[in-house]
Amino acid sequence: AYVHNTMSSPPAVWCADTDGSNARRIESFNDRQMAGIRLGRVEDVTIKGWNGDAVQMWVIYPPDFDPKKKWPLVHNIHGGPHASWGDNFHFRWNNHLFAAQGYVVACVNYHGSLGWGNAFLESNVKRFGTPEHADVEAGTDHLIKRGFIDAKRLAATGGSYGGFMVAFMNGRNGAKKGGDRYKAYVCH
């Protein structure tokens, strides 16, 4: 028996045979709470980040997403920095809640994130902010190039180290020629 969840489904108790086969859910505790809640699609994307390295990014779409429309983007920047966004249900920073408000949500597992080896994990040490910022900007650029993001409606939010990153971005992007790229920063 084990607990299983995804970004789109809260934790549930599952069981499997001892060899891992025949996996099945054995309870329905949250089914009634989740009934009628429309969730958007979740996409796992790889982008080219700082120093040309491959960087993983989650994209969470609004329930009524239409790629022919222009959507605002909000980055949800994880703390740590040595943590990561995974395909798991988060009760405090629920990305579907942001998406349900009409945002495309990007969650970049920037340099320093856990899960891609020690070199990647330690790549931001003694230069905190710089690689991570490049990765978040690469995520923004990637999504704008796909054609459905309104480049005039960008926001970033983050808690703990993500809050540091939001402040870092505000300082870096506001100093660039042309002013702030993002219209809002939420530092938690």
C-alpha cells in the first residue's frame, strides 16, 4: 500500500502486488471534494536554460484553454533553492488554482533544483539568482514563442527562496532598457 498523487489529483491510497504490478486505487476519500472541479491540462516541457543546459518546466493550463487566444502568464517559483516542482498535488501552492483564474502557469525547475544530479544542484552556489533568473526568462521566452502568451501580461510569484527570486527578477528586469517585463511580482 502507498500514497499516490499528481499535480491534478490529491493524495490517495493505492496498492499493488509485491512486484509493482496490478496497481489500483483502494479509497475514494477526496472524490466528492474533487467532483465538479474542472482542471486544466498539465504539460512537462524541456527548455534551453542558463549555459544552454536542458531545464525542466511544468506548464499548467486554464480549464478552458484555447491556444488561439492570448493568455496572461504567471511563474510560480519554488523555494529552496534546492527543492523542485514535481508532479504532485500541492495544498498551499496549488498551480491549478492559479490556472483556474485564467493564467497559464509556468513552474521552472531552475538551476539549483533537486533531482537532476549534483552538478545541476550546485550550479547556482556562489552566484544565487543568476542561473535561476536565466532559466525563468528562458521559460517566458519559450512560452511567448508558442504564440498563446500575452507578452504584456506577465507576472511572477514565489515563496521563501522563490520570494528572493521574485525580488531578484524585479531588480534585474526593471533595470533593463524598456522597463519591467513583468507587470506584477508577488513576494511571499
